[in-house]
Amino acid sequence: MRKLVFFFLCLILLLSGFGFVFAQQKVDPVRNTISNGVEIDFFSSKTCPHCAKERAFLEQLQQKYPQVEIKEYEVIYNQENQKILEDFYEKYKVPEQEQGWVPVTFTPTDYFIGFSEDIGRKIEACLEKCLKDENNSPKEIKIPFLGNVDISKISLVGVTFLLGILDGFNPCAMWILVILISLLLPLKSRKRIALVGGVFIFAEGFLYFLFMGAWLNIFLAIEYGYLTRILIGIFGIGFGVWRIRDFLTWRPGVCKVTDHSSSQEKIVGRMEKVLSATTIPAIIFGVIILAFAVNLVEFLCSAGFPVMYTRILALQNIGAVQYYLYLFLYDILYMLDDLMVFGLAFFLFNRFSFSDKYNKYSTLVAGILILVLGVLMIFKPEILMFS
């Protein structure tokens, strides 16, 4: 029965995903067709010299504005295209005395008969206005359980804050620090808490920054960007479904990766061994090794957010310094929860404790968000481009 419920929930979520993909499409009021962006319809003849000049012009125009779709119709020998042209005449209310000439070009808001340098400038000006209106128009998507969200109001900084904070509040990412603090609290030593907690947080954040930097450079270096985007989208959908499945088949426990008693006992044993060292350099070295080892194991549980975020970041047309500034901001946000745990222990000699309800519903939120990002990555990557 659980498997059946899980299957139908995943089906609903995927259909919801497709729903917001199609919600992003719009109906062109002139063409009366569904459109994903700005289209130019170009009716021509193979023997027309002016058509050849405009064809070359439109090719250059598309290189300049890759988001524009250009459709060409040959109308001298193709009767079906002649009927399409007649429909355009009717919808654009082209006077009869202007009909029958080629080339004729239709933008979303205007039409142009013939071609010259002046007409080319007018076509480009019309196109720029359409693109500006397109970028400024609301872009609503329907997210399961959250309703309609206007993506046009969300910036790359906003996405960084959202994913970074949600990634950080993953129980798998901070339970080791909680255990470390628990072992230190009986000593009532702020100096020891500052040393161990500070070194652990720094090592954890540094490793995560290196990890995300490696992913970003891989995505920037790969030539087959389209294939990579599709694969990462599939990964996001699969990862999201996996996290939702964890929610549906929930069993108490902090981290599903190291939730076996034998694994936890080994980790706690390593911690006690590190904390029992007699010299400060030995403690620092042990905590760094512990932070690196534990985070490498737990990336299996928290890989969804950093992989999706670095792929989104790779889509942006920004400079190298900006890439790493965004990674640094994400890393700081990711460490916020650890800093809260550390501050609680340092100032109040108290420790943060997980509630099972918190663990359970944070898993659901993470699963839904990564699933949504995966669908967007495949079907609507332009929504994730902010520059």
C-alpha cells in the first residue's frame, strides 16, 4: 500500500512539474498559438534576391539574439505555406494591395513587406522591444503545495539564499557537530568549545567550498552543455523522488546514510579519541580529518542542492570572480545552522537537539524543491538564467 501511495504521489508531483512548465508558455494573441518566446515568421522565395539578403540578415540576428526563433516558409512552390501566409495576412489585417509580395516578415507585433537596410533596422528594433517586454512580463510557475510563484521576481541572489539555507538545515550536515558539542559541554570550557567547534566548522565549510568549486568547473568546462543539463535535470528529479520517498517511508533517525548503530558508534569513538589528545595541534589535526571524512561520507545525503546550484550557476553569463563570490555566499549560508549550534554551546553551554518532526519535514521540503529544479533544468532552463 505504501508503494502504491508513493507511486501516485510521485506521479502527481511530476504532472505538477509539467503543469508549471506549460504554465510558463503563453498564447500569442496574434498567431493564436502557444509560444515559448519571440518568433519571427519569414515568408520567402528561392529565386528572390531580396529574400536571400534578408535570410543572411536574419541568420546574423539570431546569432545576436539566440532566444529568438526564426521560421522560414517557401511560398512559391509550397501550397501549404501559401495557406499559412494567407492566415497571417488575415490575422495581421494586411491590405490586399500589399499582399502577394516576398519577402514578407511577421514579428509578434508587426509585419514588414520587402527588405532593405532600413527595414532590417526596424525589424531589429521591433524585436528588441518584444524581448524587453518578454523579460519584464511575469513568469509564473506552479509549485506543488506552494501554488503560483512569479519567477521573474527571483534573482540569482535570492536563489542562492534559498538553496544555501535549505541545504544547511539538512540534519545530515550538522549532526556530527551536535555530537561533538555534546561531548565538550561537560567540560564547561569555552576555550575547548571554541577550538574544536571553530576548527570543525572552518574545515567543513572549506571542504564544501572546494566540492562545489569542483562541480562548477566541471560544468563550465564540459562542451556538451545541453546533454549535461538534461542529465543533471534527471538527477534532480531522481534525487527529489528519493527524498520524498524517505518522507513517505519515514523512520526515526538523524541521518539515513550513517544511521546504523555500528556506523554511529565508530564515529563517536573517533570523536572521543580526537578529543582525548593531549596537545592542541593533535586536536586540530584530528578535528580537520574528522570533518573531511564525515562530510565526504554524508555528501551522498546532501548532494542534491550543491549539484543543482552549481549547474544553475554555470548557466549564468557572469565573470569568474562573480562565480566564486556566489559560491562563497552559498557556503556561508550553508554554515549558518552550524554557527547557530556553535553559538548556543559557546555562550549558553547548551546544545541544539533535533526533533524527529523537523527531520521528517525538512526531507519533504528538500525533495520537492530539488524535484522542481530538476524539471525546470530539463524543460525551462531559461527560467534559471538571471544574467
